[in-house]
Amino acid sequence: MSAERSSRRSPPRARGARVEAFDPFGQPHPAVAVDVILFTIAGRELRVLLIDRQLPPFAGHKALPGGFVRVDESLDEAAARELEEEAGVRVRWLEQLYTFGALERDPARRVISVAYFALIDAAGLAPRAGTDATAVGWFDVRRLPKLAFDHAQMIAYAHERLRYKTEYAPVAFQLLPNDLTLGQLQAVYEVILGKPLDKRNFRRKVLGLDILEPTGELRQEGRGRPAALYRFRARRFADLGGGVVLDF
Amino acid sequence: MSAERSSRRSPPRARGARVEAFDPFGQPHPAVAVDVILFTIAGRELRVLLIDRQLPPFAGHKALPGGFVRVDESLDEAAARELEEEAGVRVRWLEQLYTFGALERDPARRVISVAYFALIDAAGLAPRAGTDATAVGWFDVRRLPKLAFDHAQMIAYAHERLRYKTEYAPVAFQLLPNDLTLGQLQAVYEVILGKPLDKRNFRRKVLGLDILEPTGELRQEGRGRPAALYRFRARRFADLGGGVVLDF
DNA sequence: GTTCAATAGTGTCTATAGGACACGAAATGA
DNA sequence: TCATTTCGTGTCCTATAGACACTATTGAAC
């Protein structure tokens, strides 16, 4: 939701007053925001990026990065921009999740929020606080703090979509570096799905999909026998099953 | 789409001027609309409901029913209301499809549109023109006229979602009366999926789902041997796989 | 340098789901 | 009564996925 998150355009005002946007004919009108659920994998946990809200409503609560959509940018652009501004994170791929439009989801005014979700590999784990948000951090989706607005619902829905999508589309690769081992990949699947997988069945299936090519190199994964490295053969993200590829 | 569809709140104005909504701080702001893709089955075709636009932009074009979201209604309510006002159709069930937010999708101003889709059985085939729209009609999805805004894209996406959903959720029942024959049901599946299905495999699968109970009656379907009637055991729509149940 | 601990890598059997496939039964209309 | 239309039924085959256990290679500890 995101009301008043953009401090740039949200001067302090009286609490309790319901302030609305207006259409060209002077009628009150819902405002439009985007919120982004950004997942990563670390420590065998699925984590989501949250920021600290500074302004009411929900000042002091954790919230998803997000903010109002500008009139000169698309929804996809707004989501990518807010993620970069508020969390200092650039993503290659975004997918629209759902649009939340309940009347009282923002207690201060009527805001409709288009939720997006995105995935990032562990290398992007150190987000810098952006201009708008002071603190940024990663939280285990199974142990979330109290969240502003309906952000808990958004995260739950995003997690569900991620689970479904993992079953039929190669989205899990977004959570790993380009070169990866089958052990890493299986660990990612196990974290997302929340259950252990059989190693032999997993390898048979993944290798049968013909989306991995061996690099010929080996990698030492802690101790133990070194594992063969593979590279994800993304056909320009054509088979990610929807979503938006950001080209930069 | 849907800009200026609500004639009630859209007086004539100069062409070409880009009129925007404003947020509480005087900044230009996107407006929010809903559009509804309503499908039915008739004449072994999948048909979609379209209305005639009266006002620019795209005056004279066919368009989806839809309009601006009011500040005192949820998105779901707005979609149901517009469908009833513009097309005289009440539906029991709606599902949010996608939110379209490209900059130039409405040439007159910035409008973000939340698309919904809904299904209705053939008994609802005679929609009355509502207050806003003069003419309402059903069109074969394979042979659509030129459409306003990005409505052709919306319909294509809705059709795709309907196909996917048909494979795993019992949505097809929305397109048939309460009491139905397996022949009718198979015909609906064949129209949605666009391919013939094997009768014996179809019956084995559907009956194995345990969602149909025989009423014990027979129905004469034209000529030929009478068919057994079944009733869909909707567990309060709990297994429709998402969407909004409207209770009235 | 031997042993231990940790991870990598490999094949078979079985159960289930789904696709292909053809004919007799019951009704209507000519 | 005959031709036409739709209803209703069972078997085989194949593909997919789950269950299941052992050897190989490395680093660390002793």
C-alpha cells in the first residue's frame, strides 16, 4: 500500500483526515500505488525484503517497498523504480501479482495497490537504504514482524504464487548465480516448497528439462566432494512463464 | 480502458487535450478503471460481451463493459457494478485477471485498468443495454471486431487464463445451468480448449473428480437417446480456485 | 597417512494418470 | 421399419513420478 511513503510528495498533515485524490471533474478518486515483494534465499530460508516506515500511517512498522505510481511511468516501471529508490536493489525480472483494492486497506485514504513480486540471488543480499527508506532488511517469510497495511496478505499470496510457479516454470534460477550446482538448485526448491526432495528424482527431472548445460568445471561447496557446475540456458527469459524482463 | 465511459461523469471536452487526475497534493495522478470480460457459450462458440462506445476516445468502437472505480467501492464491487449498469448482467462470480497500466493505452489520459473476467450460462444470453451503453452484444472470441483501447489484448489474456483454469479447476460449470448432461459439459470443454476430447476418457476423468451427482432424471437433448442429468456439487465455490463470490 | 565427516553422483521398480481406441443401446423422424 | 442421432461403456499402452541405497571424492581431524 504505500500511502505517504514517498516523503518527497507527502508533507505532514493532520491525522485522521481522509484525504483523497480527484479526477479531472473534481470527483474524489482512488490513488494508485505499487508494492514489491522481493524474495531471496539465504541460510536455507526464504526471505523477503522489508523497510521501516517513517511516516504515518503505520509509522515505525515494517512494510514492503513501494509508492505511488507517477503519471509518466508504467506500472512495471513504477515497481522497478520504487524497488531501486527505497531499497537500492535492481532486478532483472518482475511479475505482477495482484491488485489489492479493499476500501480500508489504507486507513488514511483510498489507495489501490498493484503488487509485484521479484526474485534476486544471494549476491544482492546487501541492499542499501534508499532515499525514502532508512532501514532495509531481510526477513524469514515464516517469521514476519507486524506489517503495515495488508502487506502480510500480499506476502502470503506472493509466497503461494512462487510455490505454484516453481512447479512448472524455471523461476528458481533467479535465486541463484549464473553458474550453479544441482545441490544448490535442489536446496532452493526445498526451501520454496517447504519439503525435502529426493535427490535422484530431482536430478532426473531437472536434467530432463534440457535447460541446464554443464560448464565442465567443478566447484567446492564447503567440504565434501566437488560438484559439477551447470549454467541455466535462459532463452532470453522466454520460458519464465510471464512477467516483465527489464533490459538494462 | 474505460476512460470516459461513464457519461454521467464525463462531459464532452476538447479532443487531444490530456486531462489528468490529481492527488491530494496537486500532483497529476493516474485514474483507475475496471473492465470486465464476460464469457458465455452459445452455438458451440465462446462468446464475449461487448458494448458500443458513445463518447471519444474510440467513439463508435466496440469495447468491454467497464468504468472508473469510485472512492467508496472496492475493485470487485466496481467490476460487478459496471457489468450490471452497462450490460444489465448480474454474475455470481468474478475473478481478477490482470492490471493494465501502459502509458498510452488510453490516448486521452492516463488510466490504469484492472481487468476482471466472469462466466455466465446461456440463460443470461439476453443482456439489456444499461444506463451508459446503448447496444450490447455477444461476439465469437475468434472473430472480434476492432476494439477500443487494449481490450483485444485483455480478451486474449482472459481466454488464455480460462483455458489454463479449465484444466485444473471446475470453472466450466459456471457456463452451464445447474442440471447438466455430460454431453453438454464435454461440449463446453471442447469449445474452451478448442479441440475435440475423447468421450470415454472425459467421462472417466470428470466422474472421478467426485464433483457431480446424478439427479436420477433424464433429459432429451434434441434427438437421440436421452442423457442422464447431473448436478454440480459446488462446495460453496470453495474449489473454484480463486476469484470472488458475490453473495446476493 | 589413516580415518572420519560431508557432499556428489548414480539406476530400478512400481503405481498412477492419461491417451488411443469401437461398439451396442435408446430415442426421434422420415 | 429404417436411418439417424446421441448416450453409455472397458481395455491396453505409455509416460511420469515416487520410493529406495550405495559408491565416489574431497577436506579436516587425529
